[in-house]
Amino acid sequence: MSSSQKPKFIKIYVMGRAYEVPEGLTIMKALEYAGFRLIRGVGCRGGFCGACPTVYRLPGDYKLRIGLACQTIVQDGMHLVILPFVPMEKPRYNIDELKPDAGLILSLFPEVSRCVSCNTCTKACPQGLDVMDAVQAILRGDIAKAANTIFDCISCGICSMRCPAEIRHIHLFQLIRRLYGKYILPKAKHVEERLKEIESGKYEEELNKLMVTPIEKLKKLYSERKIET
Ligand code: FES
């Protein structure tokens, strides 16, 4: 490699210890370059699973910043710590016994009524979602609006880490999606029909055949399958 192709190295600090890493890496790749074997706080590596929230500071800036380790590029002088998970209590409920209304949601998540509309959650969201709008929609009982607003939530928990009202967004939004799917969205007729077909044993013979098909043949069948467009 010629000297012009050599990567430029920058210094990052992980839990206060300095490491030289090539510039341009994500935090996750930089950690691995520095010798960390990531077991917790890593999942899809593509910004979808929400497993890698990381807290960092930049030189000369007191602000605590938060981002996904697999998506955030390291910067010279960055101090960081990766958080393996965001602890928050999950309420227990039976979705069949619930109703999609604000009162019920508040009985499970009373902290939602403490929202001060500071918008910190929205600013913190690595997905760029209007988290505060969703919380406000929940307070108004507009479950459909809330569910659509947080459709791309990856449950990283960063909004909750920053929320002064200590709202448990991950679990709250999971409930919203469940209520929306069960009580508000129209039923998917074709799925119901397919379920009936499966229960009636229509695919039993074909499935049994697949179970004893050699792996190479299965791969060929898979790659040649008809895809709906
Ligand atoms: S590893 Fe899945 S979002 Fe970062």
C-alpha cells in the first residue's frame, strides 16, 4: 500500500482509555478494530434492531450525545461508552382484555401524562421520528396517528434515556402497535383465508415433501420461486 493510500488514524476514548483507530469507521467497527469483542450491544449492524445505543461526548463540548454504534461515525477526540441495554419495567397485560383508549394506556403508563412537550425525545431519535408528536397523540387517544408516527421505531430506548418524564417509550409504543393492529386496522381477509387453508391441512402433503428434500434442491427451489411484484 502506498503512503497516499494509508488510512488516517484518529484517537477515541472508550471508558476513558485511548485507542487509535482509522477515521471513517462506525463506532461499532472502531471498537472491534480496537480489540473489543462485542457480545452485548450489537445485533443487526444495519441500524434496524436498536441494540447498540451509545453515549458520547465530543472535544470541548459538554453535551452528552447519543447515537447508534453501528451508524455513528467516530470523530477525533470522541469519548464514548456503549450501553448494552436500556432497563425499563415492562407492564403485563392481556391484549384481548384491553381497549384502544387513552385512559387505559395511562393506567399502564401513568408517566405519559407527565410529558412536558420538551421535544428532547424527538431530537434524540436516531430514526428521525416525531416521538413527541406520538406521545401527544396517545394523550389525545389518537392511537392510529401514534402508531403511524412511530412505525419505524427500532426500540433502541435512546428517547427514554433523555426523557425527563421517564416515559418507557419502547414498551409504550409496542402496546400502541398491538392495539392498532388488533382493534383499528381492518382485518386482512387474505391472511384469514390462508390460515383456514393451513388449518384444513391443504399444505400438509407439500410440507412433508419439503421436509425430506435435500438442501441443495431446497436452495434451487428457493432461488427459482415465483415472487409477487
Ligand atoms: S446493531 Fe442493530 S441497530 Fe445497531
